[in-house]
Amino acid sequence: MPNVNDSNSFVIRTEDLRPEEILGLFVPTERDLQLIASLKSASPMILEGSRGTGKSFLLRVCEQQQFAEYPTTQVVPVYISFVKSSLLSTKNDQQFQQWMLARLASRVLRTLYQLGLLAKPTASATVLAGGAVGVVGEETPLERIAQRFEDSFKKPGDLVDAGDVPDVESFKDAVEDLCGELGLRRINVLFDEAAHIFRPEQQRQFFTLFRDLRSPYMTCNAAVYPGVTSYGPSFEAVHDAQIESLNRDIHAPTYREQMREIVLKQSGAELQSDIERNGENFNALALAVSGNPRLLLKTVALAGKLRSSDSQAVLKDFYRNAIWAEHSALAERYPGHKELIDWGRVFVEQFAIPDAIKKNEVWKAESKPERTCYFWVHRDAPEAVKEALRLLAYTGVITKLDSGVIATRSEVGVRYAINIGCVAAPSANPVAYITELRKGLTVKRFTEYGQNMPAFVEIAARVGAMADADLSTELARLLSKPTSVLDLTAHQQWALSSVGIKTVGEALTSTEARFRQASYIGPVRSRKMMNVVTAAVLEFLSG
């Protein structure tokens, strides 16, 4: 049995935090503050970021700050996650839009109730409830419809009666009436997990709704993944929303201090002493994650007391194996993308990383200060290559930095950064490698890959058009996977095993009472355990 008192066990998902805990863990950068200000504004914003970069966290920070500012601004924030979209499995062609509207209407009402603004139900509130409004806290007709959609994975193909769900115009009218009745300036919607990344049709429907909901009384914002988001033909990024990237600048002079503070916010005295005593090792781990807080918390926990031997072992194992295992697991979950996912790994491991390492070695031998972890791809590279790079960005192996970059012979392309841990992992001493790399790292130095690179031509020839898979079949296949595929700690995996929960589907449908059967898990911890496991399942299902 794993150690149940692991002092380095961090909360790595925003979903596992209580909303009131958010601001206490917030370590703002100047960029974070700019993004939050944009999220609060009356202009729609799309926040792009790889897994673990903190998109959900910033949305929650915005929400909590706007709650505090509400008496002055009269702006109500409404946070809503669409992570359960992966569970929808009915024959209704409009199921996703109807589910979105039902969930959004319900979330708006719940938020207004929580603020004490709906002591007396109004006619506009009944539209958002889908019928008569009961006592505070009572489930509304639209909430019941949304729940039936989310339970449809248990009986794929069944129809859900969504007759009470308002259309977009009726919804907007109800929001406008509510704002007038309650003296609100506007409602600021913060969409998280906007749509399943491997279901382009869901994404297109989401952004159509996102555009159509815009009004003087409602602003929409959304967090999405870079590259793998399909906005659809009716959504124009320049006109319908401002798109911003969430990338922490590893070149910023305050970067290491900010990453350290993120860890210290969740650390006990012992770990704080270890960080102080082994500062160089911690700095190497912080730079290795290339600005990804989730990866930082994971690797610091794995490094224990941050001794040199432990830190070296984590850098070698995590960035040679664990980070790639997560990327390659996408191929198992989504077979239609297997060629692209596998090719992307080969490209980075056999070309991008070795080329960067070779350049660094040559420059070191020539006593030049420059170092690199960057590469450039011609803008006319095959679409298959671009798609593979988008998937690598989604899992955080690479980061897209900027477009329109001029390279040799005035050619134009896109510049990417390889995760620094992946570049350092092959070294005999990754800590020393990262320490040296940091001193000379510059975006001005990068490897160039032209449009006719042989590896690019090869993948373009192998990959044809990819069609969306049958959703019901895909969902059933994923639910049958063993729980080992879930991103859980060793103790959480042990707890599932100890009560006989073997598959993803069983983990999703198990009750709190079943979790209480595990040793050392009482009523309070069973609820927390169930929430953590459910979040891990939904994250797995949504990609």
C-alpha cells in the first residue's frame, strides 16, 4: 500500500480546489493580471493554453475577484465547465446545443441565487429554469434535462426530450430582462473546457453559440487548447473575440521566483526547507517544465527532498518516459489520430531534440554563449505536419510561440519551443545541463525545417482525411479502459483497486458509499476522493 501521508501531494487540478481557496493560491505574473483584466472586460476573449498551464485557474481567479467587486461593478461572473460534453450519447442531432443552453441557463440562475438576487422568482427566471421555479436549491426542469443528456452514455441512442430548453433569442431576452429587474450591468460568462477537442462538430457548435450569445447584457469568454480547436466557418477570431495565449515567459527575470511561489503556496515547512537547501535543483525542475504549473507540481512531488540524485532521476525519467506516455496514450484513446500522434513523437525525438542538442554542443565547443530549445517550421509545410504539431502543443511537449517568423532566405514560418525537460533528459547531468542552458537561451537561435523536409513528405503521404469516429462506440471503448489510464496518485489508484473498481466506467458511476469502503477513507475523504476521481475520468474522456 502506498504512503497515505505523502507531504508532497499537491492539488494539481483546479477542479479539485474549493472556489474560496483559489485566491490564496494565486501567484500573479504581469501577464496573468493582463489576461484577467481582459476576462473582466466587456469584450469577448478566448484564452488558449496547453494542458496544465493554468487556464481553469485564471478563469476561477477572475470569477472570485468579480464576486468581490460585484457591489461596485454590478457585473456577475458565471463560471461553467463543459467537461461533461464527452458523455453525451443520444440520437438527437441538436443534443450538444440544447445541453449547452440548459447548462448555461441553470448556471446563471444558480449564481444569481447564491448572490441572493432571486429571492422572488421572475418571469425571466422561469425561462432560464425551463418552467416553474421552486425553492432555492431545488433542481430546475432544465437541470434535469441537462442531467439526462449527461447520463445518456448509460443508454446510448435514447432520445432526451429537450422541449423546455429555450432557443438562443429567448435565452438572450431572458438575460436582458433579468439584468433590468435586478439592476445588473451585465453577466460575464467564463466557459471552461469549451468542447471535446476530438469532436470538431461540438467545437463548431460551441463557437456558433458563443458568437450568437453576445449582447450588451452578456459577455462570453472561453478557455481552449492551442491548435486543436475548430472554430468553424461562422466564427471570425478577429471580429468575434480576442484570442490570447497563456504562456509563461521562461526568460522573465521573475520566472523562477514565481514558479517557486506556486509550489510554496501548497508546501509544508519541511518541503520549504528542502527547496531553500537545494535551490539549484529546484530551479532546474522549474525551468524544465517550460512554464507549466501542473508539470512543476508533479515533478517536485516526485523529487521528494530535492536532493541531486532524486532531481536528476526525475528529470531523466519524467521527460524520457512519463510526458511521452501521456502523449502516446492519445493514440490509444483516439485511433483515428494515431499516425499523427506517433509521427509527432518520432519527429521531436529523432529530429527536433537531437538537432537542438547538437547546436548547443557545437556552440559550447566554440565558446559561444547562445543556446536553443527552439525550432521553426515553414508555413507551407503539409497540413498533416501542422496537425501533428498541434497535438504535441496540446500535451505540452512543444509550445507554439509565434507565426510569421522570418528565417533563412526570407522564408516565413512558425516558431516553436521544445519542452526544456525533454531537451535536457538525454544528458548525463540534466540539472547542470539546464543550469547552463538557461544562461544562454535565446529565441533568436532555432533549427529550421523547410516545407519539403523528407520526414514531412513521408507523413503527408501516409495520412489522409480524418473523419469523426462514431461517438457512442468511442465512448463505450474508453469507458472499458482500466483505471490505470487515469491521472491519479499511487494512493488514489490503490484505493480504487482496494474496493474493486477496475474500469473507467466503474470509476465514473461508483457512489460515495463505495469509496468509503477503502481503508483510511471516511465520509469527508470519500466525497473528496469521488470528486478527484470523477475529474480524472472526465479529463481522460475529453482528451
